[in-house]
Amino acid sequence: MPSVAQAQVWRCETPGGGIEYSNSPASSRDARCRSVDLPNLTTIPAPKLPAQPAAKGGSTATPTPAGFPRVDAGAQRSRDLDRRRILEDELRKEEARLGELRAEFNGGEPDRRGDERNYQKYLDRVQRLRDDIARSESSIASLKREVTSLRE
């Protein structure tokens, strides 16, 4: 059966002008608190699962359902090879992108472009390049970890 959750919520304005919500009025005399009327919240409990007998070793993990599709070894091997190929392609693309970013970065002193008359625009682009290089290096490290974790 659905049940109704109820709680009292207080909205308090602190002396600094901040707003805090709490389940009780603030203990500070300086805070101005008022009760907030919220609509009732209906909760529905999750259905109970049938009790499963304990597996070997005392684990009560839910077993795979009988009708759950199984994949034969050949199909799984093909999927694993496709995954490896996709990851290696992504890794090569990301390494090429990193090379382009480093070439444009030019050791921290990229060439100024014509639209960068304002020096701050140039500094902003240099910072974006630094961020892009760091992000690309992180992506490469993640892709390498992913490739090395794949089964052979």
C-alpha cells in the first residue's frame, strides 16, 4: 500500500542574508525561521523479491534468470575484438589530436592570431590549450587502461 511521508520543514534566513532549510527551527536567536508547507509525498515500496536459497559460500546473490539470453564464445570473442579495435582507433585519434594541440601550443608560446589584438584573448586561448592538452592526456591514459584491461 502507498504511504504518505510527512515532515516539518523550516526556512530560516540567517543574519548574513543566507537561506537555510532544516527539519527544525534554527537555535540561533538571530535567524528568522518560518514553517514551509509542502504537499504530501506519496511513496510506494518496492515489491518483495522471493527468497533465494543461499549459494555456496553463503552468498545470497540473485542467480541469472533461466530465460536470460546467453552469448556463445565465438560471438563474445567477436564483440571483444570489435571493442578492442574501437578503443585502439579512439586512442590513435586522441594521440593525433594531442600532437596537434602540442604543436599549436608551441612550448607555452603559441603564435598570436590576427583576432587576438587584445592580449587577454591570447592568454585565454593559451589557457584553453593547456586545459585541452591536460584533458587529452587524461583521455589517452584512460583509453590505455581500458585497452590493457581487455581480455586477449
